[in-house]
Amino acid sequence: MSDVYKNMMDSAFGEYYVRFKALNALSKENAVTIKALFPEKRPLFWRDKMHKMLSMGVVKRVGFNRYWLDEARTTDTKAVLLNRLFVIVGAFLLAAVLLLLNHFGIIAL
């Protein structure tokens, strides 16, 4: 399963991986801005993809607008997949707790 997820991530974010590596933005000290990452033309859905990479921990933010690629995280897709799985399980648990609280009249939904 993690190999399939890795291939999916590579196909979705491969262009970004290449740009980060070309600019040597692989550590906090070498973080780059979006303008430096794509100086001429930005990809179509760059905001959405950057948001997804940030939420998965593949890209890290330094300060307000500087980013770097965490190469260890790009190769460890099991951790990314587990992170996603924990978010889904957490959402179900939160929904169950809210429904129980509603059932016992503690809160009103």
C-alpha cells in the first residue's frame, strides 16, 4: 500500500520535488520563497499542492513565506499514510463523542 501511495505522491508533487532539489532547498538554512521556487510561471494548482505538502509534512515552512523540502519525509510514505489514517480515525472518534454527548443531553446539535 505504501508503494502505491509513494507513486501517487511522486506523480502529484514530482515537479515540486525537482525544483526544491535544484535550488538546494533541503534544509531550514536553504529555505526558498515561492517566487524563487517558480520564478517564471507557477503551476496551475500550486497553492493547493503546497497546502497539501505542508499538511503532510513533506514541505516545511520557515518564517512567513520560506519553504524547504524534507527529503526524509518524501521517502517515508508510511509515516505520511499513517498521519492521514490518524486524522480520519480522529474525526470518527470526535463524531462519536459528539453524538454521545448529544444523546445524553449534555450538548445540543
